[in-house]
Amino acid sequence: MITAIPIKAALLALLSTQSHGLHNQAATTLRGYHCKDDTQSDAHQPCVLCPEGFYCPDKKTMIECGSVDVYCPLGSVLPTKVSKGYFTIDEAGPEDKRIAQKICEIGYFCAGGGVKKLCPKGHYCNNIGMTEPLVCGDSSVFCRKGSVEPTAVTKGFYSIGGSSNATREEQKIAPRGYFSKEGIVFACPAGHYGNTSGLFTDECSGICEAGWFCPPASTSPRQIACGRESHICPKGSSGPQQVQDGYYTTVFNEEPCRPGKFRAPLPGEEVGVSPVTEKLSKDSCVPCPTGTHKPISGNSIFLCLDCGSRAFTTDGINCECYQSATDKMKSTKSFYDWTSGTCVDITNEDMLKDFPDDFHEPGDQFSKFFEHPCELGHYCKEGIRYKCAAGTFGNKEMEVNSACAGSCKEGYFCPEASTSPTEKNCGSVGVFCPPKSSSPTYVSPGYYSNEDDPIEKKTSQHLCPPGYFCPGDGLKYQCPPGRYGASSGLVESDCDGECSSGYFCKPGSTSPRQSPCGNATVYCPKASKLPLLVDQGYYSASEIYTITANYAGPNATHDIQRECEVGYWCQDGVKYYCPQGTYGAMTQSRNVDQCEPCKEGFYCKSQPAPPTTKETQVECGDAAKYCPQGSAEPRDVDLGYYTLNRFGKEEGLETQRTSQVICPKGYYCHNGLRFKCKEGTYGETSALFDETCSGFCPRGFFCPENTVHPIPCSPGSYASGGAKECTSCELPLTVSMEIKNSLCRNDRSCCFNYDTT
């Protein structure tokens, strides 16, 4: 029985025979044959050729051919190594029983090892028997697996795959935003866009629209809005250009509301597209309602949209898609597509190109494409033109300083966009313009404009000084006569009030007691403009203080005039008592002559006593007093005088004596009364005032009552002194007259001192 030797042992045996010259026929017999075991021998066919796929080094050994890099045709003594450019074959046999080799066909290569390989991607095999593939070439061609020739890349396509441009494996249409050239894909150059696939020139679909810029690989002429007012994007821009200093793209406050805001309607106005198209107040743009967003410019509230259930907004401008913690770990992200109002899943940033900023209006704040030089009266900063602020001016073009050229000059005002420091005259006396004035400032009540400035160029206001009032028309006015202004900043013509009683206030007075009224000839009631001359027959006085009669100063603050009362006369504002010895018979007496002389028999007192009127004349008193007409006081009767009444009588009206009369001879007068000289006395002179008159009657005389001169006693009688009559001697009748005449008469003894012989 013939035993098959294991492959490993057979190979070792093969190597051994080769090394020892096994081809020597002496060593073996019937190589390449396989003989059956003797017990099974067939007399007609004892041995057969070694079958395909095996080799037989001797008749008893049959070994499997081995690996694919060798083959064993029928009758093989040893495996035959495959030739270069060939591959071993076995019709549906195992790899270790190859029976023949075959030259490599076109599209394949056989690098040795007995295996036929399909020409790999990126290579081509254009001949039979190739031992290695040829590289495809360059990027303009590609070689799919099994290629026999490189395939030219189709116009609008580019080659892909492989380890280099020389081993491209496939072609792919140039996507939007790209173009292909010679099998290489290029991003559409900056400033261009490609909105279709299969583009093949660097012009792509065209150049970027003015107001937008297109970075490389853009897919829309409005790929990215220029961004803000400080940038411009002319047609074909690859990126935003910074606006030059002194240039602008946007006029401040004259464009629609920015993203995130809408224009609030006026009271009573329906919400909708704002009717205001220019010179809009920035304050009228208000944030969109909470929870809504507005990514574009515009005034309508209807542009404020809800983000939907999967998104939210924090700034009122953009929406962000909700993502769970798990979602954030994934490579897929969500992008909010404003145009559709939905969240879109994107797997790479390139997909963002499919969402260009094409929703902006050309020329709005985000799509500027032209810059203008800043005009006079303006300054331009970060692309926005601002009017020079009110109170400043701009006298040069392309101004960049927000303060413009400087401040408006005093006496002038500069509204917005002024070009001169003297843009407009301030106006009138009622307004003033300090430096930096944006408009005339009305003079405040209580102030006046600077009087040194021209009327139309007032520069300042000043606090109204005392004595003036300033109603706010720019002028100061003197407080009117009769009033005063002690305070600064008065507004009303009433000033601080009326001048005090007893004083007068000329225009511009600063005190309620500006000027004392003057003297007694004038008076000043409350609110006096000037002193008033006291009327004749009146006198000046004060409500709280009345001057005494005859007072003429120095009190000069009288505030009233009063009618001259009875008992007085008034002249030049002074009240005078009717003089002593007179009385006042009427009111408003203007001079002393209107005071009546006191009535005879009466006297009229004057100061300090109350003045005398007709009714208050005082009776003179008693007979010892007399009061002629015009008496100020009763007069004491002189010694040796007696008084008479107005009728010239001594009797009656004893209290109203009017005159005195010298006591006549034969009388003496005492206490205004006249008395006859008493018996035994005589009054040989007038003006006697003692009851003894001129003396006692002398001896030899007799003095009856009222005797002026003593009377001699008649002959024959006597008086011893102080006799009121002589005493008769009672001489006999016989005594002659001659004797009687010779007798003494001064004593009783005389009666006996005679001689009858």
C-alpha cells in the first residue's frame, strides 16, 4: 500500500534530494509517477502519472503541490515556481493544488506568488503579464479598480482617492461652492460663488453681490452679509473692507430698526410697518416681545418671530436650538434656519454654506457696499455718519472727531450739523447763547440777559439784582415807584412789596424804607412813589405816632395828613396851637390869623395845655383878675386898680372882668374891687390900695367917707385926727366969729382957748 507523505516531510525530502543531486537516476526510479501498492497493483497499469496538483518525487510518494506561488501539472516530479507575470490556476481546486500558470490578463497584474490581482484603484494595467500596476498618472485622470487605461476626469468633476494625485481612484462632481480643473477641485475663489455643482472655471457662478462678501467656497452671491456699518463690500468682495476714516456708509437714525427691535407705534396707531421712512428717532425702536427674535433690519413688529418649539432666543436677534447633553456629545449639531423657522441637523461646518445671509435687504445696515466722504457739519466714525452734535460745528470734510471742529461761539447757537461756530445769531434779548449752545436758551424768570452784548447775540443771563424785577423776557425793570425789591431774582412787578408808610420808593428801590418821606411838609402813605405835599389846613402825622403841635422835625416819616382840628392852625404840614390868648373856632385853619382872640372876660390857654376852643374859653376868675380880649392867662389886677366887666360896670359878672381901672382919689382898691376911703381917712391920690388910703385925716380936719382932701374943721369946732367929722366946741353964741376964726381946731382944748375980752 502506498502512503501519502505529509507536505512538510515531503518538502524536506525534496530539499534534501535537490541538495544531493536527486536527478541522478541511480537514486530513484519512476519519478513523476505514482505507483499503486503491490497488493493493489494492476498488471495492466501498475503506475500512473503524478496527478495535477500534486508532485511525485518517487513512485511511492505523492505530495500536494504546496502554495499558490507554485503549480504542479500532470506528472510533476517537483512543484514548478510560477513565472513572473503569471498566476497559478486550479479549476475550482484548493490553493495548495495549483495545476498550471496563466499569463496575467489586461486589467490585472501578477507580481509573483502565483496570485492574479485586479489592478488596484489609482492604478491601471494595460498589458498582459504585468508584474506590477502602473500609477494612474495625475489628478486629471482616475483609475477605478481593474482599470486598463486611466480615465480622463469629466469636465466639472474632480478626481478623488488614492494616496496622491497620481493614484486617483474615482471622480466626483464639483459641489456647489467649488469648481474643478484638470481633475482637481478648487474652492470658488474669494469674491465669487458657485450656486450649482459641476462648475469648471474659476469664475464659478459669478461674483459676489454688492453688500455681501464671499469667502472661498461660497454658494450664494449673498453668502455673508457685510456685517455692520463700519464695513463695505463692493461687488465681488472677498471679505469686508474697513470704511476709511472720514467716510461713511450709514446715516445715523435714518434707517430702519436694527435686528432685535421694531418701531413702536405712535399712540393710537395700528401696529404694522412703520410709516416713518427717514430721520427716525432711535428711541422709537424698542426690543421685540420676549421670546421672539428678529435677525433683519426693519420696522414692523411682524418681523419679530417665534423661534419654535425646538429653539430659544437670548438676544432677540438669533435663535439657538435646544440640545440635550447627549446631543452635544454627538458630531451632529443643530443649526437654526431663519428662513424656514426650523432647526436643521448638520454634520460638518461646510453645510453652513447652505444657509447664506440672503435675507437682508441690499444696502441695509448689514449689506453696505459704498462709502461716502463725510460732509461738512458731520463726523464719520466706524462707517456711520453722525451730525455734529448740537452746540458744535464741523467746518471740514471727512471729519472723524466726535467733537467735530469745536464748540459753538458764545452769542450764537449751532443746531445739529452746523458748519460754522457762528451758525445762527442767538436771536433776541429774551434768549442767550453761552458757548456750546445747541439752541437759544430762554432767559429764566428772575434773570436778564447780558446788557453789554448786542441784542441778537446775548451770551449769558444774570440774576436780577435787588431793586429790579425780571419777568423772563431778557430785560430787567426797575421795581415800580412805590414798591421795593430787597431780594435778587424777582420776577413780578410787585417786587417784594409796597414801600413802608412814612417812606417813599422811587423806581429801583431796594428797601421798604428806601427814602424817609422828608419833613413835616410832606407825608408818605404806604406804597408812596414820592412825598405828597400836605394840604394847607392839614398837618402830617403817622398812624402810630402823631407829632405834637408846633413840631417841625426831625421826624421825617409821616404817612398821613390830618385835618387841622379846632384849636389849631396848620401850615406847611405842621400843626400849631392857636396862640395863648386865642382860640380855634373852626377846622382846617391855615394860619394864625384864623385863631380868634380870646373873648374879653375870658382867657385862652395854649400848649402845653390843650388848645382853647370857643367852648373851652376860661372865665377870668374873680375881681382880682381881669382878662381883656386875647388874654392867655388871667391878669392880676395892679395895686391901686379895680376891675370892670365887659359892660364897664363894677357890679355883676365878677368872674368875667375885662379891664382894670386906676383907683380914683378918695378910693382904695383891693383885689380888683374899689372901696371908698373910709371915714377918718382920705385919698388925695389915685391908685391907693390900702384901706387907710392916703392916711388918717389930720388934726383940725375931718374926713368923711370917700374924702379926697381933708376938710378943715369950721370955726368953733375941732378934730383931734382921724375924724370923720369935727366936733363943735359949743361956744356961746356970744363968741364972735372973729374969735372963732382965731381958735385952733386940732384939739378939744382949742375950745377953751379963747378970750372974750
